Amino acid sequence: MKIEICVPSSATTKERGDLLETLSREMLEIQNFKVEEEVKKTGMELDLLCKHNVADRTIYVECKAYRDGKIDAPIIRQLMGTIVLQGYSEGWLISTSELGKEAKGIEDELASKGLAGKLVIYTPRKIIDSLLASKIINPPPQAQLIQYLPEENIGEWSLLITPYGKFWAVAILEGGMPSKVVCYHAKSLSLVDDQALLDNIASTDSNLSKLDFSKIILFTKKEKKLSLEESLIEVVEVQKGDDWNDYRPARPEDFVGRTKDINDIFDFFKKIKEKETTRRCFAITGNSGLGKSSLIIKLLEKAENRHQKHKVYICAVDVRAAKSSEYIYAALLKTLKNAQKKGFGDPEINILITNASHPLDSESITEYLESVDKANQIIVLVFDQFEELFSKPDLSDLFTNTSNMLMDATSLQFNFCIGFAWKTDSTTHTENPAYFFWHKLSEYRMVRKLSPFSDRESHTVISKFEDVIGQKLDGDLKHNLTVSSQGYPWLLKKLCIHLYDKLEQGAKQEDLLENKLDIASLFSDDLSELSISEQKALRFVATKAPVDLIETIEICTDEIVQSLLHKRLIVKSGNRLNLYWDIFREFVLTGNVPIIALRYLPSHDFSTIWNVVKYLSKSPVTIHSLQEKTNFSEGTIQNVGTDILLFGLATRENSQYVLSEDLLEDGNTQENLLNIIREKFKKHIITLHLKDLPSGTFLTITSIIDLMKETYSENKYADKTWRLYAIRLIRWLELTGFLQPTTEPNTWIYRDLGSSKTSVMNRRRTSNFFVPRISPQLFISIYSEIVGKSLQQLPNDSKTNKTVEILRKFELVDNDRVMEIDDFDSILYAKASSEFSIQAILEIKDLYSTDKLSGQNLGILLKEKYDLKWTDVTTQHSGNKLNSWAKWIKAYEMKNE
């Protein structure tokens, strides 16, 4: 039995405190105490000093009327400290909440030390017993109610202390769940049949307030007038696709990867059963399209294999089907009953939710979960698509119900676990209850954040696709699929379905190599095949999703709905409809595709790409022709081709390249080409990460490498490969106007210039512009002769002095000694390619044809763009030396590709 201090939402803190004081004074007067002083009084707490009317003893009383949660151990310790330090005869704790596990332990410890009389604790049951003994109230009229209702339809009784009086309230169960409320006057035990009074009671903040307080006319069971139907709440389990090309979550046999995530989640279940963790919640997070629902289906399959089927039971429900906050409790009831049928726990227990606010505290559920523990089994309830409820303010109570259930699961420590699939790229405002719910869970959950697929995992998916179509895909087509999908399993599936449809229509693979594997064009294809009525119906579903099926049929007709279902553009979850992907939904509503971060790392620099693109036009150009014009190998042309296709600079058909429509319209110039590439880098995942950094954050090559390793965690490159990719990416981000060098060597900050750099825009003074005075080949040769030596031991000649100058600049001198480095070329490449002056010469070489620029011309361009105070001799000398270092860097990159 529970006791609650309940007031209307409009009540003040003082009014709640007054109710708590009235209850407390009644409790004390029963024991012949008189309140001497109010020490503290708030809405939820009251501290009193009381004196016995006969015996000469003073007690200290703390009264707690918490809404949720239990009395924890610090409250007991603090109260005992007050009693001892102030020398009170004894202390009382009057609480409308139960004691937590640790608090109960302290109570038992005090009893074992003979101190039980020093602290008297009144839990809800003891408060009610005391009020019953003093005849302030009478026992709940269970016997009366049984005359009208079967006992299994009667929930748990609560004593409500309200401004309107004291009442016994009980939930009436329908389908094993609380639905209606019956109230009796706590003293007279007469039925409350005044609807106005019932409405007043319902207006308070009791845990029953969300239920139906409508006046109930009770008849005897013989008359059978009170209808208690089975719950009408339909709980929809997560559905898997019927075939490989179904847009619903993948069938287990089509599932690829995520082995570590699956193992970690099942290890978590094992830790719960072995009591090695106090957490009872896990979350599968990640952006839309990463396969969270498909992973849940795979977890279900593993739970049903011969090793797990008697150990782990998982029920995964689709939250999009929720129409009321009771959906969560209906899902709990279904999960427990289904687990019971599968041989989990005691099969004889009649599982009912009799506690309307804390279902896991229901007597039958507590008993059942104890039996699950004894059998060393675990039951898991997973909520999929939970973030879909953010846009449904009428379901805000659902978060409260879920939070209560999670907190109770954590407190009770049964072998019962709650899981969530939660989309991390959705926007949740701070005032949304979901925001607080999610952050409240942070300390209670184990998280598995899904990453995009690695190329290896994408190749596995494509191999399965090849088995379906019964033919091997062209290598270029495979590559296009992998790159275009950006590691998103759902997008890869969509692209494969697109190719499948084209092949089924008789298209040949070589005809499918054009660059139309972008998601916006595929969405447009989906819409172009619809009638006007179907498009209107699709927009209706998109606007209101998840929307009721019957409502949609009434407005759009059953024929149209069935057509959209058949075309798999909408999916059915219970009696709710939604579009097959939330990104498609946004496209339908706005005409735009939300940013799907570009993860592609270009294989080449700007100059290499420009040396190919400049030969393209509206007429198709063959690979062979490009080989002749650029002197590049066929392999290099193919790799550069991937870059230009992904950047949207050209299309490819039948191994021939055609300049993109944008460049044909605006002109095939370096500036226009860079502007197109800049738009791609605006959506690049590294750019987006950099944008989120605090303003003014300094970035080094090391920090960029660390960010790339975290972003591309599925790739296990060697350190020198990471460095090579990082330096190339830094140059691209500088060139497209997103990274700006600082005055510190090899350091950048994120700052969006708003346009690409069509020339070297950063102007630095001559003092900051370092020019190596010898070639890299000579520098490496001299280094091999002086490595490990003290600077004082070195000969004092021009070449050695120039070498030491470079060593100092590149920080390769330690304690006046030339550092010994194993992979010297790799370190030299990292240092040289990060030096601003060499970056500047590389950028100029990117922007101009390298064959037509002499060292002198390069020096002139540097001098003009940086406003350098060089003489003609210095200009030519600097251009030649920097050009030699730029060539060495290019050669190193080609050698290590």
C-alpha cells in the first residue's frame, strides 16, 4: 500500500507543506507528542521538534513526502548525526516513500547494534498502520469491491491525502493494466460517486491522476454490468523485411558486420546476470541510416539460438505505434508474459501491473522477476525508434513512465534490462522532456555508438547483392557503390535496390556507371513514378507521421495507401504509417536532403585533378585519350576519375567522361572547379567536426590525425599513411577556405572564409617565410653524415650550416645534438609538407600548370602574393629551392600511395 500527499497543480508549496504538517501532527498526537517548534518546512520536507506530553523527552522528527524515488542512505546518516550531536532522546523519520536498498541496510545495522530505539522509521505501511490503529482511517474496502469485480481486476490501494480529504483509491485493471480509478472515503469507506469531487481528486498530482476518474456505477458480479475488456493497446514488435530488398530492417541472413557491438551487448547481459554491474539500460545510438533497427533484429536472432534461448529473452517494440503513454507499460506486460510462455521465470504467476506509477513494484511482477533471477535468466525490453516521439507533445508522459521504469529497474537490480535505439542526429530542444530524459539516463546506460561501414563491410554487402542478382559487378560499379554510400548501410541498400531495378529492366552494367548514385536523384526517381494522388497521400503521411492508418485511408483512400505500401515508400507499424526512411520524409516535405556527411578522402591533390578535368568538355572523352593528354597511367586516371565523380565535376558513361553541367554552364575554370569542390567539403565530416570545435582552437597535424582516426575508426592504416592523408586533407581544407594557418609553425584554426582560395591569400612577412637554402636531396645526404653528433662537432662550412638551419626549423635538434631518426624520410615529409612556405609553393603549383612554371616564375608569384621584399636574385633562388622541395614531396607521395 502507498500513501501520497497530493495537491492540484495550481497549489503553492505552502499548501503542500500544510498537508504534510497535518499528517505529521496526527501521527505525533497518536503517540502523545506535541509539536514544540518547526525547524524547517518546505513542500516536500518538514523538520519538527516535539515533546512527549507525559514523559520528559524531546524527539527530532523529519517528514519526507517525495514524489518519486526512495529514501537513500545519506538521509538516514544525516538524521542519526543530528540526533547524536544535539543529544535528542530519539529521532523519527516519517516518509511517504520506501527506503532504498542502502538505507534498509543502515536500518538493519542500527538494529543489530541495539540502536533501533534511537531512530524510529515510519515507512508508508507503518504510517497507514498507525492511522488505522488510531481509527483516523479504516482499512481499504477490498472486500466490498470484490463483490463487484474479480480480484484480478483490482490493483494496489493508495491512501491519498488531499485538500479535499483522505481517500482510498485503487486502479481497476483492464488487460492486466491500470485503466480506471475507484475512490472511497478513507474514514467512512463510502464510495465517492460525486463526479465533481472525483474531478477534484483527479486534478491532484497523484500517481493515479493520468487514469480515468469517471464515475463508475458498481453492480454485483452476477449482473455483470461492469465491462472490463482486454487492453486495446496494440504493442507492435520491430518488423524485419520479407526479402533482401525490403526497406524495413534487414533480415538476419542479410545482416553484415557489427560483431563487436553484438558481443559487447551480450557481455553486458552476462554482467547483469552475474551481478557485476548495477546498470540496467543500454543504448544503441548513431545517425539515421546506420542500421540500428537491423542490429536489434540481429540481437533477437542471437537470443533465439540454441546457446541463448533459455538464458536471454529479448522483446523489441516499435515506439512509433504508441498512441498513449500507457504504451510503455503495455510493452512491459507483453514482454514479461511472452517471456513466461517461453520458459522464463515461474509459469504459475499471474503477471499484472497493479502499481500505476511504478509497474516493476507491482507485487506479481516483483515476484516474477525474482523467479527469473533464481533461474539465472534475463529479460530484455528494447524500444526502437524512441526519438520519433519528440514531435508528439501529447505523449510527453511516456518519458515519465519510461524513466520511472528504468529507475526502478536500476534500484531493484533484477535480471531485467531496458534498451533503446536512439537516433543521435535528430534535434531535441532543451525544453523537450526527451532532452532531460536522455541526459538523465547517461549514468545508468551502456552505450554502443554505431559507426559507418568500413569499405570491407560495404564490400561484403555488395557480395551478397551479387549473389542475389547472379552476376559479378563491374569493378568501377562496385567502387561507385562503396564510395557513394558513404558507409551508411541503409543508403548502400537503397543504391543496390536501384541497380537491381535497372538490371531487371534490361539495363547493362556499363550503362549504370554514370554519376547518378546520389540520394537526392534516387528520391526524385521515387516521386516521379507516383500519380498526383499518390504524391498527395505521401505528403500527408510525411506531415503527420507516424499517422493513424484508418485516418489515412479515410482521407487518401485504401487503394492509394495499398499502392504506396506495395511500392514500399511507406511502412506500416501496427496501425501507424510512416515513410520508409526519415531522410526521405524530409525530402518529401522540403525538397532537400539533410546533410549526409561526406566521408570520402580524396586520393589526389588539386593539380592532379585539374590536369584531368581541364581536358573534359560536353563531348565524351575516353580514358585512353586522357592518358595521352596527361601522361598519367590508366590506373591513375581511374583513381582521379573517382575523385572527380565524387566531387561532381564530371559524369562517366561507358568508360568515357563528360564535364558536369555546372562546369559546362559556368565555365571549366580552376575557380569554378574549386567552388564546386568547396560545396562538397562544406558537408565533409571532418569540416563539420572542426566547425563544432570551440572558436579559436589551434589545430596541428597530430590533432587532425587524431580526429581522423576517431572518425575513420574502422580503418587501420599505418602511422605514415594517416599522416599522408592528414596533410593532403589539410591542404584541401586550406584550398577550399576552411582552414587558416596561424603565425605558429604547422598550426591552423578553423575559419570559414566563405569562398575557396583562388590564389594564395594569406600574407606573411618575409621574417616568417622560411626558404630552405639547399635541396632536399643534399639535405638528406648531409644529415646521414652528421646524425647523432653534437652541433659543436660539426664542420663550419656553408652546406653544413644550411643543413643545421633546416634541422633547427624542423625541430630535429635536441640538446644541441642532431636527432637520430629511424624512418627519416617519413619524418622529413611530415615536417616539410607542413611548413607554410612549402605549402604555399604546392598551392601555387596546384593552381597553375606545373609544366609551364619555372622556379623563377614560382618565385615571382610568391613575391607578389605575399608582398615579399625579395630582390630578383632572391626571387629566382627561393623559387628554385622551394620548387625542389615541392617536387620531392610529390615524389614521396607517389612512391607511398
